[in-house]
Amino acid sequence: MAKEDLLTLDGEIDEILPDGRFGVMLENGHRIIAYTAGKMRKFRIRSIVGDRVKVEMTPYDLTKGRIVFREKIAGGGGGPGGVKRRR
């Protein structure tokens, strides 16, 4: 299967499941189980309930997908701060 065969859909996380999986409600009303992509895991991008995400799915199994992008929330933190480390 080539990458061109993947479907990219928008959705919203509505449930956090064990093993790094999430319940995602798609814009078309279907609910799927999705996991985070490797790059999101590598750069420790966290997702919580209510986040808008982009999900890639294969046309062969429309019940599972991979979260490839988490949309930024306007007014959210993300600046420097948080845990200070000793040198």
C-alpha cells in the first residue's frame, strides 16, 4: 500500500485509553480508535480530551487510525516555563 492511499480526516479526542490510544470522534460522526504517530511520541507532544487532531486512516480498516497532528489551541501556554532544572 502506498502513502497516497491514506485518508486524512479531522476529529476531536473524546476518550483516553490505555497503551497510548485515544478514542476520536470524527467530523462525519464516526468514532475510531487511534494511536499517536512516532514523531509525536518522539517529540513528546501530549494530547488530552477535547484536542482537535488530524487522523490518517487506511481505506481497508475504517475503525482504526493514527494521529499525525494536534492543532494548536489559541491562547494556550507553550512558552518557556514549567519545570526548572538544575545544572
